[in-house]
Amino acid sequence: MRPGVIKCSCEKCELRSLFFTHVSLNELTDICEIKEERSYSKGEVIIQEGEKIQEFLYMKEGLIKLSRKIDGERDQILSFSKPFDFVSIFSVFSSEYYKYSVTAVEDTVVCILDLNVVKKHAQENAMFTMDLMSRISGATDKIIIDNLTVKRKNLKGRVAHVLLYFANHIYDKNEFELPVSRREIAEYIGMTTENVIRTLSEFRKDKIIKIYGKDIQIADMKRLQDISEFG
């Protein structure tokens, strides 16, 4: 077994509460007995675009980004995901190779299942398959809605949207360490790094946010929400 990988028991297994409701206890035990946990440090690639799909992964702890290469070199970040999102779910039933990369934005723990076992249960258990399809549909909807929401905003609205996303949906507080670089924000919102830096500086000058190195404090939530909503 490779370093950073540990076996998991079925006791208190998150899989049942996630979407394996319709899997019997014996089936769940079979799945959990072969489940492994793998740890990744911030910046490590979990899934590389173009790699052959051989495992079924979901994130237990941490934060990741989903991205694709544009023109063979530039990254376009499609989405950020938090624990219990299924990071390998989009290509796993439709392609032999991953069509995107998944990278740890924070130290992250990923659970790995044998893909053949998951497919076997999908073939034999219709309700299990429906649970899978529901999870895939929900994850796809999230990416589409997030991208459409960002694209309808101007530059300041897009940057405000990202700050509010981390404050409200990831950390649930107004002060946090920004887990991504200015360049990564630019890759996500479709703007240049220079535009992101300038906008953050303007937010600070207008006393909307305070910046302490990597830490961000939202000083005026109402104004930031207005910029995000109407920008």
C-alpha cells in the first residue's frame, strides 16, 4: 500500500449517509472493506487530466479545485468542491480517461473505491444506480449554475462572488485565509490576474475588505453582497 493510504472499516462509514441508502448492509460492508483513504497536501494533483480512470473517489476532508487545460497550457477552473463531493464522478461512467484535473487547494483526504465494485453494484441495484445518477446530476447542475452566475457579472461582481463563496459556503465566517492565489481566482472567473489584484486593492481602499497577507476579512458584508448581486 502506498504511503499516505490507510484502510477504512465500515463502522460509521460516511458512504451510507451520502448516497448508498439503498445498499444492503452486506453490500456496504463489501464496499467499505476495500475502501482506502489517501492524503494529499495543498497543491498536489489528485486526478490528472488525461489519466486512465481506474478508481472511484470522493473527498472526505479538505478543499479541491476542478480544472481543464485551455489551448493546451492555460488552466480554466470549473469549480471548487468541499467534503463529500464525488471528485471523480463526471467522467467515471462516460469515458475511459479523465477529462479534467482535480487538485488539492487545502490538505485533503480522499476515499478510494474499486471502480469495478461500484459498477457491479450499479448494474445489480437499480436504486443504487438512481442514487448515483442523482449525485451526478446535482454536481453537474452546481457547476453549470455557478459558471452562469459568474459570467453574468462584471469584474468587481465576479471577485465579490468568489469572496462571498469562501466566506459563506466554505468557512462560514467573515474572516478566513484565502485558500487560492490571485491567479487561481482569475482562472475561475475568466479575468486576468492583474484585474483581480487591482479589484481586491480597490475593495480594500473602499474599506469593503481588509487584507492581512493571505487572510481576508470582509468588513462590509452588505456592500460586498450588493457588488456581487448587481455587478
